[in-house]
Amino acid sequence: MLKVKQNKASSDNRKRVTVAERIFIRKLNDHHWQWRVLGSDNYWTDVAGAGDLEHMMASLEGISMPACLILPGTQSVVERMQVDAKEKNHIAKLLPYEMEEMVCESIEDLHFSYSNYVDGHVLATYIKIEAIETALEEVAPLGCDVQQIFADFLFVSSQPESLTLLIDNGLMIARFGDGKGLTIEDDLCEVILAKLAEEVTAPNYITLVAPEDEQLDRLRAALPPNWLGEEIKSDSLESELEADLANELDAAMDEPVLESDAPVREELGDFWQWMDLSVLASPLNFRRGMFARKLPVERWWQLWKFPVYVAAAAFLFSFSLALGEYVAAKSEGTEIRKQIEQVYLQAVPNGRRGDEERRLESLLKKSGGGEKATQPSNLAALLVGLSKSMQQQTDIKLTNFRYNGEQRELQLNLMVKGLDDLTKFKDLMAQNGLDTGSPRTSLQGDAYQASMKVTEKL
């Protein structure tokens, strides 16, 4: 069997997935981060940046777009779990306890995510709650909307019934065709792969990816012997035609053709070149449950706080003006009341104090000293009596009223529950200094509509 050695440009032949522009932020460890910006044209805008947290903050300053947070797969794992059809609606509650014997940590300290139910199985992944909290706190100063959180191995491209092994930044990332994956330190890869060979069926073919040839050789040397001895299935990536083409390619490049019994393909590349962006739509997103996205209230406040300040200042200014006008009008009203009192005392030196305005109107009416049209309006007095009566009997509903200045009377339209309530309301009006004529009533459903005229008592 041929070992096909491809350059990293071959990885560009994979199916492209349309994704909205966003920042991909990858945490390798507490002191080492990587980041890369995907443009609106669905291509990377630049090479991946690398450095500590402070360097990343400076590099991404002023960039405002959605973000995807990629956490170290050494803190997480994906397992394929069998689930009874009767329990599929309760996966979120049952799954952590189903996996309790498979994890070393207390399930109370872990955050779980799971895929859709398919053929009696779900993919389940977990990570420490503290790991997500720490990462979100570290990237919070960027002000980005973190829409997805995934473990790094989920982004490594793989095909059904295959295995992809990627060496990157001192880590070995493994991704199986059935969706499972893991990340370990690369110096442990031989031990871990040997253990995996005892537990899982050998893949139909294996893809090895590393930035350098030396790392590819070391990765190939770590493969379990029983995987290398498998015959290639008919649907393997290396068909006879592909093998012949690879043979011709190696010959043209003056590179020796290396014979092997293993269905293995090698490629030069790194994590970013072997990235499968379709994972962004995966339900294995850790941004759910207790880490579900919240409304960006703080960001909205930053956008709207200046208009709010201006509106608040305008309101306070208008309120101050209105308050000043009210105080001035109240002072003027008090002065007018004093003048009315003085006029009343001059007209009736021994008269009783209290409501001098109404007493003067009564004197003018008796003496014929003025026409109704020239008399002051008594609307305020009528409304005061009406208001007091309605406060004393709250089940009366005033639908509308009209004031007749010439007759100095109010025409009221009321809604009452019963005729007894209307009688009681007339009595209250009388107690509050108002005369009511005989009301006209009509039944409107369960209530009565009443119309009456109200004047002041003389």
C-alpha cells in the first residue's frame, strides 16, 4: 500500500462552508493563545496570531464581531452514548448521571453538552465549569459576543469510518469519523493510541497531519501495529486511481515512493488549515444551559447611554420649568384669594369667613348686579364637588361630561351598576354642595347609563 505524502495546499480541497465573519479565539494554556479573523468573504483575513493574553488583547483591540471560543481538548472528551427512546426527552437531566462512572470529576463540577438523538445514540461531551468561567472572564475585556464554545478536537476535519491525527503546538488531537475525539500531550500519543487500539475498531483509513515531516514520521511511528495491518476497504480514500496518481506525483517530484501495508495518508498542515467550520452549527456547543448567551445589556448601555443622558437632562430641564411655573401660579392664586377675601370683607364687614368667592357670587345674583355671562366660571367648584363624591363612591364610572357656562352647570354621563348606586351618588353630591336634577337612565348590558345635570347649591 502506498503512503501518499501531500503538501498542505491539498487541504484547501476540502468542502468550504459559508460562515459569517467572526473571531476564532483558541486557548492553548494559561499563557498561550491563538486567534484568527474570518472575513465576510469566508476567507481568513490574515495568518493566525499567537501570544499571551495581553498580546491578544492588543492585537484584537477595536475589532467588534461575534467570537468563537476554542478550549483545550485536554480538558474535555466526546463519548458516544446509547439512550433509550423513552428517555430521549430527558437527556439533559439523565445523561450526566449515565456518565458518572466514566468521569473522574464530580458531575456537579462539570458542564455537559450533547448532540441530537439519532438511532438510539447521542454524542455527549463535558468540561469543567471552572474552565469555561475562567476563559470567558479572560476574553471579556475584548467586548466580543462569544456565540460558541467548543473543544479544539471538534474542529479537526474527519470522514466517516476514518481517524484524523493532528500534531499541533505540543498536542496530539484525534478525531474519529463517528464524531468522538480527544486531545493529549503529544509525548503521550504512543501510549494512548495503543490503548485506543484495544478498545475501538481499526479505522478504514488514517490521516496524519503535522506542520513538519519529522513530526509526521514520529506520529506514524506511534500508530498501533494492528491498525497498520488492516486491508483497505473498497470505500477507502485511497482508491487504486488515487494511488497511481500519488505514485506519479512522487516520481515527478523526485521523491521516493514509500511502501507500506497501512491505509495511511500524510499531510503537512496545522490546526487552522485542517479546520472544519461546519462544527459551528453543532449542538455540542458549550454555550448552553448555565453558559447560554445573555442579552448584551452592558454593550447596549454603552451605545445608548449618551442619548439617555441627553433625554434625562432635557426632562429635568422641562420639569424644572414646569415646577417653576406651578409655584408661580400657586403663589398668584394665593394672592388672588386674599384679594377676594378683602373684597368680601369690604362688602360684608360682619360676614362669615370661608368660600368668599361663592358668597360674593350669591350676593351679586340676589342684587342683580351682573349678568350670568359676566359671572366668573364655577367649573372648578363643580369639579371639586364631583371629585369628592366619586372618591367616596368608587364604583361610579364617569364616561364624559360637558360644562355649560351660560347655565353654569355640568352635564354628566355615568355608568352605574344599579339604580340604588345612582341614588346613593346623588346623596353624596348633595352632601358636597351640588344639586342634581332628575337623571335619565337606560340599561346597557349589566349596567345602567345615566345622564344628569349638576349645579351648585345656593
